[in-house]
Amino acid sequence: MKRRGDLAARWSLAPYSVWALLFILVPLVFVAYYAFTDTDMHFTFDNIRKFFTATSTVTGDNGETLQVRTYMVIFWRSVKLAVISTVVCLLMGYPIAYIIARATPKVQKTVITLIMIPMWMNFLIRTYAWMTILQDTGILNNFLASLHLGRMHIIGTESAVVIGMVYDYLPYMILPIYSIMAKLDLKLLEAAHDLGCNGISTLRRVVFPLSLPGVVSGVTMVLIPSISTFYISQKLGNGKFFLIGDAIEGQYVANNLHFAAAIAFILMVILLIAMALMKRYTDKSVAGGV
Amino acid sequence: MYLFTSHSRGLWLFSFVKLRGEELGMKKIIELRGISKAYDGETVLDHIHLDIYDNEFLTLLGPSGCGKTTTLRMIGGFEQPDEGDVMFLGERINDLPPHKRNVNTVFQKYALFPHLNVFDNVAFPLKERKVPKDEIEQKVTEMLKLVKLSGFEKRNVTRLSGGQQQRVAIARALVNHPQVLLLDEPLGALDLKLRKDMQQELKNIQKATGITFVFVTHDQEEALSMSDTIVVMSEGRIQQIGTPTDIYNEPQNAFVADFIGESNIVDGVMREDYKVTFSGHTFQCVDKGFAKNEPVDVVVRPEDVDIVPLEKGMLRGLVTSVTFMGVHYEIIIDIGGFKWMIQTTDFVAEGEQVGLFIEPDAIHIMKKSEYSGMFGDYSSFSMELDELSDAESEDAE
């Protein structure tokens, strides 16, 4: 009887296994395969080497020309903007999640729904919406002008790209932190107060360490897509801040499938290493106390 | 309290509260002065007056919803009274937040910090006060020794048993040497055996540290065995304050008599001093100070009634049920339509007519109260029902 039950259980997982194989594993193998082959499908490291060594000429601020490693510049720019966006998301998302988790159940439900509604819209449309808001003659500037506060030049700057990314990814920071915070035992906060903690030290010594798993998954869910994001920088940065995602897209559109796969592959490996390090560090700090 | 024998019963209700501590030269630590509290228009506490003295083990006892936990939370600073003052060593502390009160709490489900190990949980309040590291080390070690958890320093608190978590919670609450330790049904989650051990141990810890304990429970046995002073509460009001023997022997009203132990509570009439009539017979008793022919509630404990041959009995009744309880039999006897519970080591058979004899000092007279007629009749008595209602009250609150 038992064996038959096991078998049934195993077979009921089969559709998922097939799905995972077809849509997760096979594409990954293809990416790796393309990354290490040339157009004749011969094995090669050229694509990988190209990522690290390709150079291009740029004009510096004072008019002189510089030789730079193209993809290194793009990569570090992506990391920088992604890290800034993640930090901004965390600084905004953490207090928001905390406040929502402390609200009445009805308010919680409403606010969470409101936060999720924009996620149901296509992100191209959301990005275009930000263009109309941030343009020099856009909604924001017209509003500021009507208040006689002068106009701000935002579109085409790194700030505009960060604003776009924060807007897109903030819900991914709020939701995991909120779900941890909502489960937080209020008795623990009372205990901290009872044992001499004021509001700030309760937050520092009890709430924050206990919400760390939420912070880790929030950071992961924002950092990874924002490193590999594309299109936002093209539209909100006026194409001046080419990011790694744009590079992959560009190579793909130009039919350089092998090099596009190589960039994607390298990015994936770097992110995996980063996540492993992060997990190791946070596990240690959670277990060892703060 | 043994100074006040049964002769002055009923008169010293108010003087009693003052005499309790001051007579013995004890210091008042906490005073609750006319505390009232309501949630959404529903009264939880109704003008509570309570003095808590240095070095005493005081228990707030009552069924769920009687306001005992709210009273405790008010002392801890987690609730503010709508009316009245909370005084700490003569100073009003109504608006003082919990972290500034020299009072610590052992929470019902322990509320240990899951991200910290045993040592760091106990060290938590010391670190907040920036106590030097070697002193923390020494104090935590000392506390863990007191609660018999030496060697558990590095353990993960979530992997400890209920009893061990309980001990960590006690150590953590005591490490700051608060003047008062508040315990909110701390033994509720433990099994019976462990519960008994912890009762004894808590009592020992209280004696060893000399810290005032304010203990909340709905378990009357627990209250009787541990406390110096018991405060019986019901419906947001204090029903009686006294030592365990007072509360048991001299209940103030039908509620207290029923809640503490088993009681037969019958309607009676006080003929004159030391003479009371109930169940159709006039008894000698030891109470006085009532008006002539004043209606009263009469309490007789089941163990204080003797079964005698029919002709020698003051009362006669029909045995309607006999239950063997191990040490004694629990017998329900119908006396003129009112069912009495009697505990005796002598066997009588169901359906037998018996005589009953009651000594004068086994009869306790209470003034009529709002609880008169609500308790003390065993006509619907059933063990299972009793257990069922107990289980319910454990889950509530």
C-alpha cells in the first residue's frame, strides 16, 4: 500500500519535473553552450575573453580620448546603479513594511493590494509613465514651475535611472520584509521594552535581527533583477547609461547570440558567487547574535 | 492573620488590607489606587485598590476575563489606567514606560528572543545598561545557576524544552534585580509534574532573592500552595485579599467560596449571634455581628461534614451518587431538594438514608452578595463537566 502511495506521489510530481527540466535546466544549458562556442559551434573561450578585454574609445570630460574596457565599465556601472537602487529600496521599503505590519488587518490588506497593483502593469508602460513625469517639460517640472520652485533636470541622468528602478523593484523589497514583520511576535517587543529597551534599541536589537531573513530575500529580489535590468536606462537615461542588460539585449538584437550568452553566463556566475557569500555572512550573523 | 479568629469575621474586611503589611513593618512597594480600565466600553477593571508589599509572594487569582492579567500589565507599564493611579514606592508612575520601571515580567509564553542563545537572552537587559563584559559574564552565570541551567549558555533557546525555556525567562527577568517580578501564568504551558516542581522552585527563588513576586494564575491549588497573599478577582473587581488559609477558611462571599476548593453554599438565616438556621435546622456556629434574622449565605466545606447514624444526625439526606476518589469518597446527598457534596473516608451506599453532623466551627457565615444563589449547589454536578470547564478556562486569555 505504502509503496503504491509513494509511487503515486512521485508521478504526481512528474509534470512539474518535466516543466522544470524544459524551461529551467535546458535554457541554462543552452546559454552555457552558446557562451563557449563560436558561430560554427566550435568550443572557444573567445566570447568570455572578449567580455573582459574588449576596449573602446571614449571622450573624457576635458575632451581627451580614453581607451576603456567596454564591458567592465558597463558591468561596474550596472553594479553601482543596482546597489544604489537596492539601498534606496531598503531604506524606503523597510519602514514601509514595518508600518504596514503594525496596522490593522484591514489596512494591511488594502495597502498590500495597492502596492501590488502596479506590478500587474507592463513595465514598459510604467517606464514610459516615468518618462512623461520626469521630462524637462513633464508633469513633475510643470508642477514645480506652477509653484514657482524652478525646474529640475532629471531625465537623462543616473538619478532618473535609479528612480525608475526603485519604482519597479520597491514592491519586491517591501513584500518579503512585510511577511516576516507580520509574523513577528509582539510579545518579543514587549519583552524588550520590559528589559530596558527604548523604541530605537528594540528596533536595533530585536526587530531588525529577526527581520533579517526578510531583508536578505528583499535585497536578493531587488539586486539581481536591477543588475540585469534593461530598457529603463535607455528610456530614462536617454541611452547614456548603457547597462549590462542593455548590452545583452543589444548583442542579441545584433544576432551575436554567442557573445550575448557569454555576458549572461558571466553575470549569472558572478551573482551566484555574490549570493553564496551573502547567505554565508547573514547565516552567521543570525546564528551568532547581534 | 491568626490573630483574627473567626469571632471578628466579616467586620475587618477593610481594616484587613492595611493590617496585612503594615502590622509587620513591611514596606509598601506598589499601590494601585482606584484603577479602572475599559476596552470598547467594556469594563475590565473596576476601581481596583491593592497594596503590594516588599518581599511578598502575591497571587492574582481568578477565572479568565476577571482582569488579573490587565492588572499585571498595568504594573508592568503595558497598559495605562483610564482612572486611578499606579504608585511605585510612593511615586505616581502612570506614564512611566515599561523600560523605565524597576519591574520585570516573565511572559506567559516566555517571549525568549529566538535569535539569541541562552547566554545572550539572559545578558540582554545587562547589555542594554552597558554593564561591563566581565560583570555580565559573572551575573549571567550566577542567574543560570539559580535556575539550574548551568552549562546551557551556548544552547539555542528554540531547541529547549518548555521547562527550560521557562527557566531562561525567569533568569532573564531576574538578572537586573528588579524590585518586583511579574509572572503572567508562567506555568500554564507546562505539564502537571513539571508544574509542581516549578511551583516549588519559584517559591525557593523568591525566598532566595527576596524579590516581590506578583503571580497571575487561574489555578486555585497553585495559588494556595505558593502564595503569601492571594487576591481573588472576578469581573474586574477584587473579591477578597488574604492569606491562603484565610481565603480558604473565611471566604468573603459565594464567589470566593466556590472558586477556592469545593463548597456547599446554602441560604440561611442568622437567628442571633452564634445561631444560624439552614436546611430546616438551627446550628451552633462561631459567627456573630449580623442583624437579627438577617438572611445569609452559609458555607460548609465537603470535608467538614460527618456522616452519622440517622438518629444522631442534625440533617437527613438521601445518597444519590458515590464516587471513589482514591483517598476519599465523593458523595452527593440530597437534603430537602438541595444537593450537598461530602467527602468522607467512610463508605455509604447509593440510595441509603444518612444523618449528617456539622461542628460549629465548620460553619462559615457570609453576608449576602451579588453572587448569592449562583454557586455551591451540586445538583448538576458531574466530574466531566467540571473538567471540561477547566480546560476551557486554560485556553482563554
